[in-house]
Amino acid sequence: MGRAITFRSVAEMPPLAISLDDISHNKTGSWRYLRPVYRNKIPPCRAGCPAGNDIPRWLALVAEGRLTEAWKTIRENNPFPGITGRVCAHPCEAYCNRKEFDEPIAIAALERHVADEAFALHDEPPSGERRREKIAIVGSGPAGLSCAYFLAKQNYPVTIYEAESQPGGMLRLGIPSYRLPRDVIDKEIDDIVRLGVEIKTGYRVGRDIDLERLWASYDALFIATGAYRSRPLGIPGEELPGVLAGLDVLKAINTGRKISLGERVLVIGGGNTAMDAARTALRLGARVTVIYRRTRAEMPAIPEEIAQAEAEGVEFLFLAAPQKIERVHGRLRVHLIRMQLGEPDKSGRRRPVPLPNSEFVLEADALLKAIGEDPDLDFLAEELETSEGIVIHNERGRLSRAGIFLGGDARTGPSTVVEAIADGKAASKAIQRYLRSPSRTASALLPERFAPEKIKLNTSYFAHQARVPVLELPPEERQHGFAEVKAPLWLEDAIVEAQRCFSCGVCNACDNCRVFCPDVAISRVNGLYHVNLEYCKGCGICAAECPRGCIDLIEEGR
Amino acid sequence: MNRANFVLPEIELMSSGHLGCQGCGGALAMRYVLKALGEKTVIVLPACCWTIIAGPFPYSTLKVPVLHTAFETAAVAASGVRAALDIQGDTETTVVAWAGDGGTVDIGLQSLSGAAERNENILYICYDNEAYMNTGIQRSGATPRFAWTTTTPEKNPKAERKKDIVAIMAAHRIPYTATATIAYPDDLIRKVQKAKSLQGMKFLHILAPCPPGWRIASEDAIKIARLAVQARVFPLYEIEDGERYTLNAPHEREIIPAEEYFKLQGRFAHLGPQEREQMQQEIERNWARLQRLVQMKAPSDDGA
Ligand SMILES: Cc1cc2nc3c(=O)[nH]c(=O)nc-3n(C[C@H](O)[C@H](O)[C@H](O)COP(=O)(O)OP(=O)(O)OC[C@H]3O[C@@H](n4cnc5c(N)ncnc54)[C@H](O)[C@@H]3O)c2cc1C
Ligand SMILES: Cc1ncc(C[n+]2csc(CCOP(=O)(O)OP(=O)(O)O)c2C)c(N)n1
Ligand code: SF4
Ligand code: SF4
Ligand code: SF4
Ligand SMILES: [Mg+2]
């Protein structure tokens, strides 16, 4: 087979013109000037996820109903799928290629589904010997816990020092249970404890134990103390009874304390704290108005939360700001002024400026301040400088003393859960690098983001199909309790939704390339594809017909 | 669903190293047809590109017997092979006459009509690349109106419409007539398998894009076949006993303007707006006619 045949005389030829062999000696690869190369790419959803969640890989598992494997796959990059599946602002979905086709994949809802289905599953403790170097982490929010998780998986002994009586940080203290049920937090923290991480609650570093003591007993430190100092309004009357920090109200309610706010509540601010303070006050029976100095478009809160608050009956007053608070006959008189948007400020948003002669007054029983929080890093004073409340940290997250690292909201100011997870993961890597060679100074901590790659999709192979809707508790039923607002998906819906994923840039062995090659030059072994370059003529059909852009055509060298 | 994955028979009876050009639609069509038919197949091959693709003496690209024959004789030579096999008691082997559009709609038409009239038990496949490609892109009866070929240059493009060979074959009331193309391999294979299961004359018309002859990029060969279907230039349908029509594609929601199909092809680059409009109208008329045929009820007893 595959030989070139030469006849030296007529006698050697067959009596009829009949073929004696196939044509495989004819190596048509020599015709080629473009070479197909299989190369998976980073899909936009993954690049859009700060934690680098490998989305198409686990969606493919969900599509086949393999939920346990999907859970393990998510947890390679994110220890908290049940939490992020519920409260993450899911930037991944904003980048999903499917949005140009019909609607983005419901990535967050699927992530939650995977976590819910895995509720009884736990990580295996890592095998192998424990390492000698010990690490202490200050703060048990998502940043600290994520760092602990990734270090524990590498067999490092980790101890977390937490000021409060329970671990979880803002997950537990800030985010109310109607968005994040407590058993979900408990479960996902328990998974980390099962890896051997020790959490010492009731230790406020700087009060109950000082940093120098920790530094003396551990080989590296990670500071992830979040941002708890509520920003003052800076107006007269701020100290009056009835004027409270929104975050303090949330902390009280979320830790089971009973408080009463009265019938009429004003909330100042437009971020997550403002939304949750308003929705919590509503659930305590108040009529609530959120007052924000810009417009809805500039609100930093997660849009979904704004919509939910509105559906529940929270009122909004845009382009207004308080100027002075008085207390008259046991109630608050809040003097406000109308605002208008002027020139863009540093953040790129248009700066609100007061509209002259537009003062007005609102009465209320309570006013909740929720215009932002700053990190409180006084216990670290020597280690860093601050400027306008933002920490200036050295060497991209490493503090001036080698071996002490800073991350999460404490580094960035108020941010998001997934950013905190990404910081914790990056810190775990930086700490490992530092422990391997402590003398090296440049231990980067900033999360490493995946760069999105150009992916040429061939959408002829995809059918239009609506995104699965995520059902919500009817607003009337939400008002008087703290039951979870968003409903879970049914398994059937989850599978169908996961099947909508294009698997952008990630070969899923659909076989198109092999099916369409006119030269039978592509083979598949164990789901992996191989081009036989002896015969491939370089027509480019495989690359053009790959639905998900996994094949590049590169020019052959001359 | 996204996973419109094709699951084709694994068997490969066409070998790498064949002499088809980059992106040859005819080569791919043969690959699919042999996947559908399997080893017990004889291919009868008149003069056409495939004479070359099949390899020069003493080699063969195909792992099934091939009989090379004269340009106008595909159907009659296949009829002869069928008769010889029948005499040997081999009723299992499928005899395929595999001819180009020139060999089918022009020079081979009388031989084809004779075999159809005799209802020979063969499968006649015309792979249609819409010109005499093997000899250097001359017009055939199957070349579309206004298309450029070397014998219908831009200044004097083809004036006549494409001959409707499927209608001609349906008029013979043979058991099975169908259209197919390489962008829909599952549909193509299903039709070949169906033809194989039927006794008597079967005719399959496969649109097989030719990158050099159509002046397209080789990587667009599948895309252009898909666009031909979606633009209703080449609808996919089947006809049983010359009367029962079934439409397979395109679905109403997939339909695109013919311009999408023309604009990728150099052979239509010279078309002015008027010609393009005329082509679109011709497509609409053909489509309306096909719709009527699909809706037409066949009489319950054929009486043939
Ligand atoms: C009301 C509210 C709602 C939010 N909603 C969302 C949302 O829906 N989606 C989203 O992505 N993000 C949301 N966020 C933001 C998110 O919760 C935070 O960005 C995230 O929790 C930051 O994680 P972290 O680990 O850096 O800090 P934290 O979660 O704040 O954890 C810090 C921990 O350190 C502890 N600590 C502080 N000081 C000390 C000390 N000196 N010694 C020991 N322990 C100390 C604290 O008690 C706390 O447990 C919300 C925030 C708030 C306030
Ligand atoms: C009687 C006769 N006339 C002319 C030819 C030259 N010839 C060989 S192949 C061919 C064109 C075939 O065209 P088509 O049937 O469309 O097949 P294609 O090459 O396009 O695949 C011609 C004219 C011939 N072989 N025999
Ligand atoms: S379709 Fe799938 S792989 Fe592509 S961006 Fe969306 S979720 Fe990611
Ligand atoms: S389809 Fe086949 S011949 Fe064409 S480039 Fe791909 S591997 Fe090569
Ligand atoms: S066509 Fe399908 S099998 Fe081939 S590379 Fe693309 S995704 Fe993978
Ligand atoms: Mg031809």
C-alpha cells in the first residue's frame, strides 16, 4: 500500500488497465500553503471572570448531567459556587458571545444549580505531607477564605484570625439572607475547614492580638480585613439618634439582633449597601426611599438588585442630596437639595452639582447612611501609607515588609465577592512564591487576568433558543420575610441552558472538522483531533466549519 | 440545540492523496456517498473531474471497484454492470453511475433517459459543479443563467436558464429522485441509504461546489453549498414515484436573499442590479412551483 509503481516493460503491466494500489503514495500535503492548527482559546466569559472560572468546560459537563464533575471543575478556580452563583454581579455574562446571537447564557444561575446539587459533597483533604511553613490570614471574608482554600489545597497549614464571632465577612454581615441563605455560607466555609484550615473567631488583630505577635509565629501573613468604616455624610445633624450607618443596621439584622427603624426610612446612597439596607428596612415594615445624587444609570449597585428593590416597592429619588438633618418631636427633618450632572469626574461619571434654590424637606423616622465604606487599617499603620482612604501598597499588593500581603476590599476599597476571591487566589500564589524564595522582592499579588482572544465563530451550527428564565418570589411574598428571592432551576432546564453554550474557542469534539475534510486528513483519537500533514491540502474548510473557532490557519514556511 | 453534531458512518472508502483540488465539493460528495453505501458498491465513471480524482493507472483513490467509461455512457454502462451482477446472483451490490453535470444533462441524457424508462435497478448520481470543469470550465446545460465560464465570458454571459434535470427525472416516474449537497451530510447520507433500499432507478442530484470554477475561496466550499440551500437556489427535496414531493430544506426562517449566495462567487461578480433582480425573481418562481408540487396530492393508485 502507498507505493509508487513503475513498469520496466510492457510484460510487467497487467493485461487490462486495472488499478494495482490506492493513491496514498501521492503526498498531497506538498500542495499546501496554509496549515490548520488546533488551538483552544480563552473564551470571553472566562476572561470576563476575575476568578478565571473555566466556564465552557463545566457547562459542557452540566449539559451532560455530570454535575459532580462540574462542581469540581468550578472549584479549581472558585471555592464558592453557591455564593457567587447567587450574589455575583456575573461580569462573565456581559461578555458572553451568545448575547449577539440571542441572549447570554445564564452562567450564574447554572453555577448556583451546580452548587445546590453538590450540597452534600465535600473536598477530599489533600494527600501528601503537610508543609512546614505556616500562614496566618487576618479576616475570614471571601478574600481570606479563598487564599486559605488555595493554600490548604497545596498542603500549607493555615490559620485565620477573625474579629467577629462567625466567619464569612460581608457575606454574612452585609449580604442579607433573602439573597444568600446562611446554610449556603456555612456549607462552603465548612468545605474549607474540612481541608484543615483553622478559623479562630473572636480575635481582632490590633485589639486581641497584635500584628507583631502573628509575624513572629508565622512565615507569611495575608491581611484581608475588608472595608467597614462607613463614610460620613459630612453634614450637620449626622450624630442625631435615628441617623444610622446602613451597614450597622445590616450587621445587626444579619446577626439576629432585633431593631426597629420606624415607619418611614430614607436611605442615602446608590451602591449595594444602600440597596440591601433599603430592602431590609422594607422587610421590617417601613416605607423606604433611596436618595441618590446622580441618576439610575450611574448607580454602582448590581442592576439586578436595583430592579428587585424596585419590584418590592422601594422608592427612588434621583438627583438629590441631604444638606442638614434636624430632630423635631422625635422625628427627623431632612433638608435636601436637587442636583444636576456636570462635568465628568475622575471616575468618568458626571459630577453632581447642586441646583440653586431647589431645597426641600422630607420627614422620616430613620435615615440610613450608605455612601460607601473605607478599609480600617490602623492596626497596620507602619506598613503602609494611605491617601484619601485608599491604601497605597507597595509592590502591587505586597506591603513594605516582605512576607505581608494585602488583598480584597482592604486593598481595593469596597468591591465585589468575585474580586475578593480573585485577590485571595492571587495572594495564595504570591505567598507560595515568597516562601520558595523570601529574598525575591517582586511578588506580584494583583490577580492575573486571562486576556480574551479573538475567536471566529461559525454560528450556522447554532439554533436560536431563549435563555432559561430565573423565577423570583412574587414581590408581595417577599416583603414580610427574609426568604430567598431567586428560585433554583429545574435539572432539565439547567441541562438545556448549559447546552446553549457555544463553547467558544474550546473544542468539544463536535467532529465537524473531520466530517467536512474533503481529503480525509483528520482523525480523532480519544476525543483529540489530529491533522495528517502528509495529505492535508490546506483548503481551510475545517477551520471555516469549526463552529467555535478552535482551528487556526497559519502560513506554511517557504 | 447547539449540538447539531453529525454522526456519520465511520467507514472511509476514499483514500487521502486523491487528485481533487483544494476544497473539492465533488470529492467530499463521493466520500459521503461511499460512507452511506459501504464496500459492496461498484462505481461507473464517465469522463469528468472524477476520472482524474480517482487517480491515474495503476492507482485508485477508491476502495471499491471503479469502471471508467465513455463520456455519454454512464447510465447504460451501469445498466450493463447491474445485469452482469444479477446473472452472477449478486443482488446485494449497489451499482452507481457517477457523472458530472455535463455527462448527465447534456451528452449523457439519452442514455440516462433510456435507463430510467427501463427502470434499471441502479443509483444514478449527478454531482453538479455547474460546468465542464475537467476540461477547463466550459458552460453546460446545468450552468446557471448569467454565470461566467470560459465559453460564456463576462461580456457575453450565459443567457439560458439552468436545465431542470430533477423535473426531467421525475417525469420518468422513477421510484426515487432527490437533491442533496455537501453542507448537509446527514441529509445526503440518509437519501443515499434510502435510494439503496429501493428497487429500480434512483436519481440523486448533488450540488458540488467547485472552488476554482466558481471563483470562491476553497474554505468557503461548504458555506456556499449551505447558502445555495438557504437562498433557495438549490432547495433540498425528494420525490417518490415522480409525484410525492417532500421538502427538506430550507425552513422558512432560514431563507436568505440570493444576493448572499451570489456575492461570494467570482463567477457572478459581473452581474448588474437588473440581473440580480431577475435571478431573485426566477428563484421565487421556482420556489412557488416547488411549493405547489409539495402540496400536490398524489392519486392514491398510481395506475402506472
Ligand atoms: C451590604 C453589602 C452587599 C453586598 N452585596 C454584594 C453582592 O451582591 N455581590 C458582590 O459581589 N459583592 C457584594 N458586596 C461586596 C462584597 O461583600 C465584598 O466586596 C467582599 O465581601 C469583600 O471581601 P473581603 O474578604 O475583602 O472582605 P470582607 O468580606 O469584608 O471580610 C473581612 C473580614 O475581616 C474581618 N476583620 C476586619 N478587621 C479585622 C481585624 N482587625 N482582625 C480580624 N478580623 C478582622 C471582618 O470581620 C470580616 O469578617 C456587598 C457588600 C455589602 C456591604
Ligand atoms: C465524447 C467526449 N467529448 C468530450 C470529452 C472531453 N471531456 C472530458 S470530461 C469533459 C467535461 C465533463 O464535464 P462534467 O460532466 O460536468 O464533469 P466535471 O468535469 O465538471 O466534473 C469533457 C468535455 C470526452 N471525454 N468525450
Ligand atoms: S457561549 Fe459559552 S463559551 Fe461562549 S462566551 Fe457564552 S458562556 Fe462563554
Ligand atoms: S479540511 Fe482537510 S485538507 Fe482542508 S485544511 Fe482541513 S485538514 Fe487540510
Ligand atoms: S470542528 Fe468541532 S471537533 Fe473540530 S476543532 Fe472545532 S469544535 Fe473541535
Ligand atoms: Mg461539471
